[in-house]
Amino acid sequence: MDKTPQTTPALLRISGISHKFGGLQVLDGVDFEVADGSLTGLIGPNGAGKSTLFNIVSGFLLPQHGRVLFDERDVTRDSVRARSHAGLVRTFQTPKVFAGLTVRENLMTGYYRHLRSGTAGNILRSPRSRQDMAAMHARALEAGERFSLQGVMDRPAGQVPAGMQRLVELARAWVSEPRLLLLDEPSSGLNSAEIAQMREALTQLNDAGMTILLVSHDMDLVDIADEVHVLCFGSIIASGTMAQVKIDHAVRQAYLGV
Amino acid sequence: MPSTAAGTKPTLLWVAALLLWAALPFVATRHMVDLLVFAGLYSIAGLGVAFLLGQCGIVNLAQSVFYGIGAYSVAWFCARKGLPVPVGIASGIVLSVAMAAVVGWPILRLSGYFLALATLALGIIAQVLFLEWDWITGGTLGIGGIPFIEILGFTFDTPARFYFLVWPVALLLLVLHHNLLHSRAGLALRAMRDEPDAAAVLGIDIHKLKVQMFMLSAMLGSLAGSLFAHYVTFVSVDSFAIDRAISFLLLAVLGGVYTVWGPVLGALFITILPQWLSRLGDIHAFVFAAALIAAVILLPEGFGGAVTNWWQRRRTRRA
Amino acid sequence: MSPDLLFQSVLTGLTNGFVYGLIGLGIASIFRGTRIINAMQGDFALIGGITAVLLLERQGWPMLPAFVAAVLIGGAAGWLLEVLLVRPLRRRGGTEDSYLLLTLGCAFAVSALVLYFVGRDSHALPGIGGEGIVVIADAAMRIHALWLIAISLAVMLTLRLFYSRTSLGLSMMAAALDPQGALTTGINVPLMRTLTFALGGLVGGLAGILVGPLITVYFDMGLLLTLKGFAAAILGGLANPMGAIVGGVTLGLLESIAIVTISSGYKDVIAMVILIIIMIVMPNGLLGRRTRKGG
């Protein structure tokens, strides 16, 4: 797909992010953009600073320098909750499903931020409260079908196999109707069949219009991306399509020492 | 009626239980009924502590504070000022909830040990203040002359009569609690208990929910305290010391914090057991402590949880 | 308020402060070694105190052996706590809340046992130097209080040397910081955890026999001591057990000054309010570095 960067607005813009842990400069002036509607990948070897950057973008870490702009708004200091209300939703490297809730209930929680019934109303089972529950049930049902989770809907999420937990987390994120979905190493712990499923699911989501930023060290997963940025030793050393990046001189040096 | 046999059996059970409950005050001794009334009161206060622990992971050792505020509000507005019963109860609730909001907002940012010990510190502060501020509370001399509750000419002035007031209230609160658990807020609570980070990512305001739950817990403590005052008609500081807060926590843990009716079991345990042990002197305090330790290690879901699990296993075996 | 009164309250605050510091030292040591906040630390003091009382009054033991035995019994209590209760809970997957409930339960159990077997009365303990008093600039201070301060400082120094110079102490630190790594170097990590609790028990028992002569020994002294010790530990920074002594002294002084400016009935309220404030405002203490945020 040919995108002209100047006309497609950047949904997410990372500008000059630097961060130091102790004496180690983990991130050093990171700049890149994620275009609206794109499937963007951020790759790099382990220890390159991907997790740190991810936590900064998703609001779990305050960067020492630089800015994060979401929809042209500076969200660098915004809380995780504020970002979620803006539509920025992330998954976790080890899937964080709510173990005590069933898969269905996990999916239902995804719709939480779109509803408004208050605690008092919930206790008294007000009409709005009942509407909200119905809406949550409906979305959960939809998600269950879309992600083929019908078989485990009523099982406690903690008792579902790990690969499926990742799917539950992804489905839950889909339920929340994010503007930007951030995926943290979504292929870790998956076998090759499950990775293929994941590729399929993500491609479908993106085709349906969801903007996705995929952070991974797994080249095979990331090649579904339209655009890829390579993070190495704290800064972006190359950007472009997967094919371009693979033959990029700097990348080859970093990965292969060539 | 073979096709409805499966449906009538549980209904019969419920009816039988209801009849048994209703008959108790007429067959048991007055002393026993008195204990059952206290079990009802403690169920209400203990429910507050239980859901805060079970759904939010918060160990609340400050419930005695709100129990006391509820009782003293009734003593002040009804006994001292002669205002009608609803005023006393309502003002207790308003004061407790307001206090829970003001105090809760900063301390609920803490977690784990810090938060639990902060609530313990609150309990001790209140214990001392109840004693020192004797112009409000009457100190160790207490306040007497609290009127009985009267509804449409019917006065709840005996244990048997109060039994029929406190238990329906407790049951209603359990139903409302059930509503909460199976609502949007209930899902959010359990989500934030299981994985706070993931809950935040979905837009759940963890801090605000915790404060709301703390306020609800305080409301329950206050209501229990107000009813207590209208039952015993005389209140003094001894009832609102830190060991009261410990009893509430104890009954919550023993009864099981993950089941809706757990607090009832726990309350029955802590009111009836000392009776059986009274021959042995002041040993019940130790038995309670030992029971708490045993529950924490061996039965973390409490009696209620054990019963629920047993019931689940029976159902899956039959199916 | 006269300067004499102020100075007297400073001396009292100092003495109390070292007691809180000792309790806090125990709490912080156990926390550093096991990540568990021991809610029964004050009750280790009760155990030490009541053992001394029973040995002196009912068995007629002389003072020094009774005190030594009391401290050792405290250590034994710590040992038993870890082996009999903490370990099984660990095996079943203990969470922060469950460890707290466990140690709280133990605190109540000890208090209830003392209540049952010894009763509600307060029991006096003889102090070091008897009832002797020393006069410092028109203010009086018991000789025992001076000993208390000296012994507390000695304990602090000893522990510091123990953790940094002896191989056992270093092993305990290693087991706490990196259990996996310590195991591979042959350190018996579970034993180190038990020893940490035993050490906490020893320090707690010692605090008991030191504070007993000042405030008497009674069945529900434990909880308040634990809370104040906890405040001392936080002020000093939970990651730094030696800081607990500094934290304790700070707390003791603040408490004393507040008493003379407000009223003695509010003594415990003041300490509890200080505890809550420092937990919110400076959870890493005056000396501690950035470790955990808000508990």
C-alpha cells in the first residue's frame, strides 16, 4: 500500500524520547510516527529499549525527555486511564487476563469505558445499569465469534491455555474499540501455528480499519506490517517496508554484524 | 410433576429454610435469639469488610470507626436531641460516608501492607477519640436512653422482635451486594483485583472505585452500628475499640470473602462459639486468632468458599 | 512552656524513640530478608517481656539469666513462626494480604494467650540500675533509659557488622536479594529466611525487656508497639534497617513534643497520625532510596 506521509495524519508521533536507567542510556532521541489506519511494526533485538519505549508510549513510564503525541495532542504526562479514554489500548508481554473472571466476563470488561452507569445504579439494578450489562454481553458475544472463543466463554480465564489467553487479551482489546492498538511481543510463547493465526487475526483487524503498532523481536510476525521501524541501542536506525529494512546497511550491521 | 421436579426441589429447600429461620425465635432461648441478633448486626458490618477484601484486596481494620459513628449518631440525635429514628440512622450514614471519602481519598492510594496498617491506625485513632471526646460520646460512662425502633406502631423492643428487623435488612443488603457483583462496577472491581494494570488500560478508575467501595463499606458499618444502638439502647466506648474491628475482619475471613453469604457464616461463628467456650474462661480470643491463622493458611476462601467449592464439585460429578 | 519541661520531654521522647527504633529495626530486618511485614513484631516484645516477668516472679530466677532467656525465647518464637506458619503459607502461594493476616492473627493469638494465662494486669520489670535516676540539666532520666539507648545503639552497630562482615550475615543478605543466585552458590535459602525471622524475634524480645521496666508488661501492648515500630521503620526507609533507629528517635521526639503541647491522652493518636502522614507523603522515609511506591 502506498502511503504519502505528508497527507496521511500521524495518529501517534514519538518525538525525541530519551530515557536513562541508572547509568545506562536506554533510549536516545527516538523519533517515529504511526500513520492512521496503518499496521506499523517496531522491531529490534532484545535489550534495544523496546519495552521501555512501549511503557512510555502506553503511559506506564514517564520519559525523561521527549514527547508522545496522540492525535496531535501531547499525552506524554497523561495517565494510563486518560490514554485509554483517548483510545490508546495496549496488551502485555505476558497476557494479563483477569484470572478470576470467565472469558466472557473478560471480554465484557473491554467495553467498560464506553458505558456510564454508576455504582449506585448498579447496586439498585437501574434501567441504565441493565442496558449496560446487555451491551457488554452483546459485544462479548461478538468478540467470542470473531476470535473463535465460543468454546471457552464460560471458563475462568486463568484456566485457559496460554496461547488462548493471548487471544482473549487481544479480543478484549478489540472490544474496547481502540483508536490505536499497541501489541507487546504478541508472539512470545506461541508456536508456529498460533503465530500464523495471530498474523491472520491482526491483518484482518487492520483491514477492518484498526491502527496497530506491533512491537516485537520476531521478524516473521512483523512482516505483515506496512511500515517497520528498527530500534537498536536506543534509537531508530532504519524505517521503511520490511523488504527495505531487511537490506538496509545499518540494520544488517546491527543484527548480523556485517 | 416429573418435568418440574428439578425446579421444585430447590424452591422447597428455600421455603424450608425460610420457615426454619422464622421459627427460630419461638423455639430458641432468649439468650440464643439475642446472639442471633448480634450475628445479624455483625453480618452487616462484616459484609462491608468482606467485599472490600474479596473484591478490592483491601484489608480494612477501620470498620469499628464507622460502627461507632453509626451508634453515636443515634445516641446523639435520638437520645440526646430527641429527633426521630431515621434522622439518627441517616446522619450516621452521612457522617460515615463523608469521613470515608475524606480519609479514604489519600490513604487508598496506598496498597497492601501500608493500607492495611493505615486502617488499623485509623481504628486506634477513633478508639482514643471516642474515649477522649466524652462530651459527644459520654466516654466510658456512655449514653443511655436510646429509643427502640418503632414502625407503624410495632416496637422492636425484644430480641425476638429485633431478630425480624435485623435479618431482613441483612438479607436485603446481601441481595444488593449480589447486584453489585454482577454489574459493570462489579466486573471492574474484580478486574482491578486480578490485574490492576490491565484494568487501567481498559479505562477503569481504580482509585475512584476503591474510594467508592470504602464509602459503601463505611455505610454498612454505620448502619450496623445504628441498629446496634437501637437494640441495646445504651452505648459506651468499649464496644468500639480495635478488637471490634478485628472481629469484623475475622468474621469476614472465616466466612469467606468471595461468597455473598460468607459474612453470615462468619458472624454466626463468632457470636455462637464464645457461648460454647464460655466454660473455659476467656479462651475464645485465642480460638478466634487460631481460626484466623488456620483460615489464612488452609482455607483462604473461608467456610463459604469451601462450601461453594464442595457444591460445585457435586454438581459437576452429577452432570 | 518552660525549657525544663521541653528538655524533659526531649529525654522521654529520646528513650521511647529508641524503643520504637528497635521494634522498627526488627520489622525492617524481616522485611528486607523476606519481603514480609511482620505485624507481630510488637508481640515478640510482649513475649520477651512476659517471659522475663514469669521467670523473675514465678520461678525466682536472677535478673540477667531471666533477661537472656527472654531474648532467646523471642528468637525461638520467630523461628517457630517462620517454620510452622510462614513456610506452609508460602507453599500454598501467599499474597501480601495473606501474610499480613497471618502475622496479625499471630499477634492476636499471642495477646490472647497472655490474657488467658496471665490476666489483664500490668506487670513491672526491674530496670538495669534499678530505680536509679541520673540528673541532666535539671531533667531526670532513669539509668535504665541510658542503658536502653546504649544497648539499642550497640544492637544497631552489631547488626550492621553482622550483615556486612560475617559470612552468615552476607549469606542472609544474598538469599534475600537474589534467592536463585544464592541457591546456586550453596546458600541454604530457606534456612536464611528462618534465621531472619529468628533474628527479628531476638531483637523484638530484647525490645520487650528493655521497654518493660518503663511501661510495664501487659497483654495488649503489642499492637501499638508494632504500629509505632512500623512508623519508625518507614521513616528510616524500609530498605535500610539501620534507619529505623533514626526513624524511631524522630517519632519519639515528635510524639513527646506533641504531648506537651496538646495533651497526654492523645499520645497514641499523634503517633498514628504521624504514621499515616509519612506513609502517604514519604513512603521511602527520610533516609531510604527509591524502592517501592506507596507500599
